[in-house]
Amino acid sequence: MESPDSTCQRNIKKGRYYPIISQSPVRAALDPLFDRAGRVRVSLRSSLPTPAATLDPLFDRASKIEVWEGGEEEEGMRGRAAVVVLGDIGRCPRMQYHALSLSKQAGLEVDVVAFSGTEPHVALLEDPNIHLHLMKSPFPAGLPRVLYLLLLPFKVIIQLVTLLWVLLRQIPAPDLYLVQNPPSIPTLMVVKWSCWIRKASFIIDWHNFGYTLLGLNLGSSHPLVKIHFWYEQRYGKMADGYLCVTKAMQHELSQNWGIKATVVYDRSPEFFRPITLQEKHDLLTRLHEQLTRPLGSEDYCREDSADQSGYLDYEHDSISTNGDKSVENGGLVGGDHILPNVDYTILTSHTMVESVEGDLAEIMEGDMYSYRDGRPALIVSSTSWTADEDFSILLEAALMYDRRVSAILGESDSVFEKEANQDKVKPRLSSLFPRLLIIVTGKGPMRSLYEDRIRKLRLRRVAFRTMWVSAEDYPLLLGSADLGVSLHTSSSGLDLPMKVVDMFGCGLPVCAASYSCIGELVLDRQNGLLFSSSSELADQFLDLFRGFPTTSNLLSALKEGALALGSSGRWSDEWAENVLPLIRKGSKKRGRNGR
């Protein structure tokens, strides 16, 4: 009859960490191997605090553990995954999050195969289990249509050869490939070939449909679009598992493509969060040069417009101690010499006060962060500057807001220079609606076109800034804003804007363009507002910012709703529930097929 010890050892070698261990005499020796969830915690024999001879059968000749996390894999197998993106990895946050989760939550080595360009998040770069294999894009984006069509066959051939070489020769054989779609050509075909050769599993994450994106440029009836549709349907059905971003897309794949996909909603990771006033000040200090660089001759936010805007008027800010004691630029308060050091951003101020002597030392020493009086409302919009987002809607809404507020205040539309200070005549009315600072982040082919349009606008109360911020600063920018704007409408009408998910993670409410499935994310008048035209968006600006920042009740209510949704579930939770089972299933298949 088999002893309890040998039964326990055999079960662990097969990846079965069951309660039988608690009845075994070797329980004390086994415990250091596992964490509370029953997952392998140490991988080397030498890592055990008290080596026991009874555990020797659990290790191979190299003294490495022979069991795997969760008990799903076969003994002796090393887990590895390849994340494939035929695009700039720095601009594919969802695939970056997949890579991080494969490393941290599934415990796998991860090879990321993608195009170079924008630097990915620092968490990806610093993870020792993630290995980047970056390719160069064969042709630049934004080519004229005729040239694009002429070069398209060569582009596909170059991408096919390059991708095939990297997947079969440059990276170690993975247990599974996780692929973003679109782009579909030639990604789906090449990865399927690689799966056949390397006996790996194949998982497609459907973000959208490639043929609908191509249709934006060529028209839905173009022969190339029809060919793309046939190709995408054919190879899209050849995977072992499927993920998608909305229930609407899940229904489309099921009904018209014969594909059973699991919905994995975009969720913001933990670094998208509400931030402190100090963090806002530090970020705006770093961005000061970009924020005060005018985009138009009549820009209220430029540094040389301090007298008109009041936001850069440093001379009249003062520090208050006990109500009747104040100091400007250094002075005497109650016999003590106060040394104030104040620095400003467009929205905030930071006062550093040091008391040299006297009883005020405890009161005055330290840092104080605050919002500046009369600060503008900060709006952030992120865009890829492509045809599937009509940026002109935001430009027209900003112009309408500017004109409507001027009409409410009784301002004339005559020469700007003569009217710049007219709002001082009606201080009660002028405080009803703030100036707007609209920051638009992103890279894309149509950016310069819209920047030229912005420069031609004569906006008195609205200023635009276009910029690209780092992956580390982007969450901080969202956390500093008062409102987000999403212009995304989707080429298929079946995907959701991930930018809105990130905004909710920071507690930032959103005005979003309305389309078929946006209601899966933005709940009208709960965590945001939906608009269908520039006029409607301008009306929403007026409703949200009336009485800003003290009495804008609707904006405050939407912030609470955004924060509630953003904190209700994080990416790691969504991934563990919906993706990890597919990953384990794929690794199990790889173990059966062998190497």
C-alpha cells in the first residue's frame, strides 16, 4: 500500500496541491514551497529554509521545482507566451497590460513582438520576465492614398517575412500566442503558421474589425475591403481562444462569424487613480513650457498675456497666516522675518514658507499647495488624429462656448485687444463661466492640419494645447483635469474608447460622442454625458462649468459616478476572471503537444 508521503509527492509532481497535504507528515516541509493560494513560491531546492530528504523527488537534477502554478501544467515545462502587435507597442496600452498580466498573474516569460516607435510604460521595461522584440515599420504613416495603394503589396510582403522570421527564429518557442486584431494582414496568417510549426496555442484579442478601418480610407465597397473581410473571417476562426472588448462585438462575432468570444472589458490599471494637489502641481510645473506656448496669436494662456488672463499675474498673490497677517514677497509679521518662496503653474500655487525666529515658526514653516483663484477649467482629450475621430466637433464646440459666454457677459465681438478686459466690468457675471484650457494628447497624421485650424480661431476664453506626454505622466494629466472629452465613434460601432476607461480610473467624468455601444461604458448623467453634435457639446460645457469651481453641481455628481466605476474593478481583476482560464487552457494544450 502506498504511503501518505509518496502519495503527497506524486500529487504535487502532477501539479495537484490538494488538502491531502494537510494530512501528510511532510506538511511542515512542504509549506515553504507554496503561498497561501497554493501556488509555487520557490523554484530552487536551495531556496528552502529547511531542506528535507522527503522533498527530493519534487526537484529535477538541476534542483528546479518540477511543478507549476495552479497545478495545470505538465511537469518539467517552462511557461512562455508571445504577445504579437503589428503596431507601435507604446500606443497599444491594452496589449501592454496583457503582457504585464501574463508575467505577474500567470507567471510566464513573455516575448512582446511589435513595432518600435513610442516608448512603452516603464513597468513593461522594468519587468525582468518581459522581453521586447521591436521591428521597424516598413513605411511611414499618413501616405497619400495613391501612394498607399501602390506600396500596399510591398508593405504586406515585408511585414510577412519580418514577422515570420521573428516568430520562428528570434524568439524561443512559446506555449501560446496572444495577438491583437486589427491589424489583421498578415498577422493572423503568420501567427497561425507559427502555431502549426511550434505546436502552440493561438488566442485572438478582437479590438475592432480590420476591414472596417480599411473602409474608412477606401470606402466600404472597395475590392480590397471585400478581400480583407474574407481574409479576416477565414483566419479569425482559426484560433483556440477569443477575447473581445464589448458585448456588442461578442454578439457580432457569434451571430455572423461563428466565433465564441469572451468579453474582457478594458479596465484601468492601478496607476490610473485620483492624485493629490502636490502631484498636480509637480506635473504642471514639468509641463509649464508646453502649457504657456501659444497656439494662436490671441491665446489667453501664453506667458506674455498675464495682464489679460490674471493666471500668470504673480505680483498680487500673497500668503495669509492668521487672517490679518499677510506678507508679500517677504516681510515682517509680528516682528518675525518671513521668507516666502512661491512658485506657480497655470492652475496651482506652491508656497514654501520658512520662519527664521519667533513664535510663528510652527505655524509658518512647511509647504502649502492650493488652486489659484480664477483658474481655468482643464479639459483633456486623447486622440489618434485619424479619420475615425472627428476633431472638428471639439473645435466648433469650443468656438460656440467662447461666443455664448461672451454673449452672456455682454461682450462685443469686435477687436480682441479692445475688449480683452471688458469682463472686469461685470465681475459677478464673469465668474459664472471659467476660461477653458483644452489639452489634446496623441500622435497621428492629421495633427498638423487641425493645429493650423486652431491657430486661425479667435478665441477669447478658450486655449488649446496639443502635446504628447509620457506613459508615466499621462495618468497624472488625467488626474489633474476637470473633464475628459472622447470623440471616438468606432469604424465598426462595436468597440469602446479605452481613453474613457483610463479617465474613469482617475475619477474624471467624460463627455463622449454617442454611438451604438457606448452605453456599455458611459452612463448618461451618471458618470458622463453623451453628445451627437458640436452644439450639444458646447451646451454641455455651459451646464457643467456654470459656477466653476465652487457651485458646479452637475460636474461634481459626474465625478462621483466616474470614480465609483473606475474603482469598482481594475484590470488585474478582469484579467484574472476572464483571461487567465484561457491562458491555462492554452498552456495545457502546449504541454500535451510537447516541444
